Amino acid sequence: MSSNADIYHEMIVDYSRHPSNFGKIENPTIQYHDSNPLCGDSIDIFMNVENDSVSDIKFHGRGCAICMACTSVLTEIVKGKSIEDARKIQKNDVLGELGLENLQAVRIKCALLSLKVLKYGLYSYLASKDANADALKQEASSLY
Ligand SMILES: [Zn+2]
């Protein structure tokens, strides 16, 4: 019988080999890039917005297994969500999917890079039209 830890480990390996929503979107509504130099993770997130919802999301780049798995999970969570719901996504929404809630501090950047990119990306989109957008920027910069 395999433990939860084994199952989560298998999910992470699987996502790193076959990431979800991997690729690029031409002329996306939102594009944002960031990297985690300590590990070498570097990702771009592309989103199309239609009727205040994320109609499509893809990511491109390279990263360790944890980064690729968390970015895959994040894109699955975000796809189809309204901007309002997407901006409310918290770190444990992503970490919990892969059993990573108690990840060591050195790896947390790998796990949360994509959430940071998402929040900064949404901020860059909302900054001009939403008076509350600054809260999003604040959240993104305090993730890790
Ligand atoms: Zn990493």
C-alpha cells in the first residue's frame, strides 16, 4: 500500500514530465515573467481575459519538479475562473493539491513562484482599472 507521501511524490514527478497547460499564447491579454535564481526556475505565464474571466492560461519556461508541478496545478485552478476568484487564490490552494503545505523554506520559492507571477500579472492588468489592485501587489511581494 502506498502512503499519501508516495502518491504526492508520484503526482509531482508526473506533472514535471507532462506539465498541464504548457505552451505560449500569442498576443495574450496578460503576460508576466519571473524567476527564482537560487534554483534556476524561470517561468512566463500567459492569460487571455474575456468577460472578466481567464478564458485561457498557459505557461512556458523551465523549472525543477516542484516548480513545474505547482505551476501546472495553478494553471488548472485558474483556467475558467473569474478575475475576482483568481486573485483570491492562496498559497495553500496550490500547495495542498500536492501535499506540500510543510515544504522547507528553501523549496517554498520553487512552489510559489507561479503564484507570485500570477498575482503580479493580474496586478499589471488591474492596476489601471481597479482601485484595490495594490493589495494584490502587496500579496505577491509578501508570498516568500
Ligand atoms: Zn526549483
